[in-house]
Amino acid sequence: MVVNGDVAELYDPRYIAAAEKETLRLQELCEEDNVKLTLLAGNHDPYVTEQRYLYLADGKVLITHGDTIDPAIAPWCATAPIMRETFARTIASVPVETRQSLETRLLATHHAALAKWDVITNDPHKVGFKRMLRRPWSFFHVIQYWRRFPREAEKFMEQYAPSAKVLVTGHTHRQGVWRRGERTIINTGAYAFPAKPRVVRMEGDRLTVHHVDRLGDTFSVRADPIAVVDV
């Protein structure tokens, strides 16, 4: 099982204690069921692991959280200018010959995410859904980014993962499957607002995308896929 970033809120001081407890519980459950768990870091759990991406199917499938698609990490966020500037400064600090590598871009994304959390450590109410309600134009930026996300994700693949045919991502909270030429972009959505999560299953060279339904505190994966992708 691969959790593609933001397994829990592991940086916001309001939630760290509960998030650490639940993350450890997830690891214990996987051990009990003999399930190999791979956690990839996102912008809300930047220290949960040093691993920020995973290639499968001989490099044809790339899994990464998706916060690296835009240098501002979350263009709709009040701290977007700080994150964009930190991203650019990190890129400029490395040797020229390494600036176009996936590892360098993800390093810059990591530093940019940390810059946001440095801000909210002193003011935890500076970000979040309630904060967005006081900044209604933020929702315009969210919708705008949702619209351009498939195009930006395709550009990201062309530059940083040219061998990949499928990108599995999240981060934006908007689920979807977009086919752009020979490439497919899958976003698994989110369990938080607007709460339309998806699961990707992989068997051999076939990926299937499934709805996740919630009934109370129980989640179940629908058997019939909503999309099938062969790589």
C-alpha cells in the first residue's frame, strides 16, 4: 500500500499529537495484516519520510504527492508568495547542471512547504479553510488551478519524468483522470473537502481507479473501476 503524501497533519501545531498517534496506528495495522506500507511525503507531512516519489512498472508509472507541480505549492494560499520565492531561491542555490532534475525540484518543493509552516508556527490561524472564507478570492484561485492542473501536470511529466506514461498524484483535492496524448494523469482527490477520494489499484501493467465510499467511520472501495489504464 502506497500513501501518496499528507497521510496526516504532521506539521500544524494544532494537530501534531493526534496525527502522530494515528500515523503510528496505521503502521501497526499494516504490520498486523502483513501489508508493506510505503509513505511518500507531502506538504503537510514533510518529515514523515525522505521519499517523495516512487516509480513503478519499470519507470512507466510515477507516484508523487503533486505539491511540486506548481512552484507556489498551493497558489490559492495566503503564503503562496513566500513558498514561490523559497522554491526559486532553492533552485538557484544548486549547481546549474542539477537544476533540471526531479530530485532538485522536489527538494525545492520541500523547502517551500517548510517556509509555509514556519509562518503558521507563529500564527496557526493564518491558513486553513476558515481563513479562506475570509479571503473569498482564494476559491477563485483554487478553481483556476483545478482547470490548469492537467496541463501543468503534463508539462511536469515532459520535463522531469519523460519516460513515465502515468502520473498518480493528489494534493489539489480534485479527483480526476485526464488522458493527454500518450500520457494519463490520475488525481486521487482527498478525504477532506470536497471528500471524493479515489483509490488506484495496480496489477501487472494495468491500473484501475475506484471510488471510495464512506458510511459512518467505515470506508469501502467499489469493485467496479471508473477508469482503466494499461501501461
